[in-house]
Amino acid sequence: MKLDLELSLTWYRAYFGYKWLDYEPRNAYLESFPRMETESRAKFKASGQSIPSGPFLTEINAMSKPIPYAPLDNPILFAQFANIQPSKESFTKWANMYGQLINFEEDPDQ
């Protein structure tokens, strides 16, 4: 029995790309995700989770419309991610091509 299954996923990357910012840890984590809804920010703050310290990879212009793409169209995407060198330059290059690894629809308490 042959099973035909088509998966579809749309992800987004910043139109103008990303940059690294150094912040004090207080609110910088939430500010680094400017598209996160106000309600999600409030839930995160109220959760009591510790906020990581910077630097943070942020959108250069959060007011621009994000660029959609289909990550599942690249069959080696996960292998490429696994081979990223641990440097700011490598992470910036990755983010500029594929976006940040965060889903703004999810509950930050999860």
C-alpha cells in the first residue's frame, strides 16, 4: 500500500535581515522578538522564567513585512543547521537565509 502524504510548512525570515544587540538582561530578551504579541510578552514575564542574558539576534527592521518560505522544500535543511559553526557570523548568515528559530504563535510558558 502506497501512502501519499504531502507536508506543507511556511516559515518567515526578516526582510532586512538580522543583527546582534547587547542589552541588559532585564527586558532585552522580549525586545529581541518584536513581533511577539503583547499578551505573550505579559505571560512570559508573569511565568517567573529566568530571562537569558544577551547578546540577542534581532531583526534589523521589525516593522518590515517578513518573507515567507517553505523550509521543507530543502531536504538537507536540518543537516545544514547541524553544521553551523558556533559564531555570531554563522548564526547571522543562517538567520538571514532561514529566519529565527522561534514560533510567535506558541505559548511562551511551554
